[in-house]
Amino acid sequence: MANLKAAFDKAVADSKTLPEKPDNMTLLKIYSLYKQATEGDVQGKRPGFTDMVGRAKHDAWATLKGKGTDAAMQEYVDLIESLK
């Protein structure tokens, strides 16, 4: 677990220095995996239709409901590594 947490923390830092900005779908995947790994299942109400960005983020995070912290961390690390 300590190794996974260290790899996750490194991937979070690496995500800020990627060679090019990922497309929006990949950014949503990065966001949702990060939130699932750090906070667990989605919380709060779904934003209204006027908040399209907030709604997309909420929906992306909600698709990961039930995924464990370790699994989300590992997927996040793998995704960031694939973008380097």
C-alpha cells in the first residue's frame, strides 16, 4: 500500500507536467479517478444543466461508484504513465 500511495502521489505531480494537454474525455477520466482514490464514491447533488462542466465531472466520477481506493489509485497511475 505504501508503494501504491507513493506511486499515486508521484503520478499526481507528473500529471501537472505532461508533455501535452490531454483531450477532455481523458481529463475527465483523470479527474474522476483522482476523486475516487482520494474521496471515495461521489457525493452531493448532480449540478444543474446550466453547469455543464460540473455536471460532466459529477457524471464521470459517478461512473466509478463502488471502485476501491487502491484500484482507483492504480488506474490513475497507469493512465498518467500512458500519457507521458
